[in-house]
Amino acid sequence: MTRSRESKPAEHQMRPGGMPEKLAYSVPGAAEALSLSVDYVWKLVAMGELPSVKIGKRRLIEADKLRAFLKDR
């Protein structure tokens, strides 16, 4: 007999309208959030100015890294 795990809801910010805030963005999503071109965001990632993580085939940028990037500008 196997026991199912109880999942707890994620504890993160809620956006207006009750939708949970994203924890990470794809490069195109980050570009949209920053109002920058996708090519420029890829360049920032390649130069190491915008930290990212690779999960499977996807490259993701954590939401807090986007905020830190903007704050440092």
C-alpha cells in the first residue's frame, strides 16, 4: 500500500485577481516583463548579467533575479 503525499500550497505573492505570481520566466517572458527585446535578454544571459537556470531544455530566469536586475540599473 502506498501513501499519497499531502501537497501544501506554495507560499508566494498573489497578483491582483488572485493569480499566483510567477516564480520564474522563460527568456521571452522575461523580455516581455522587462519591456526589452528577446535578443537583448538572451545577450544579458550570455554575458552573465542576468542569471538564469537551465531545467531540461528550458532556460528560466527567477523572478527575484529580474527584480534585482532592475534594482541594480
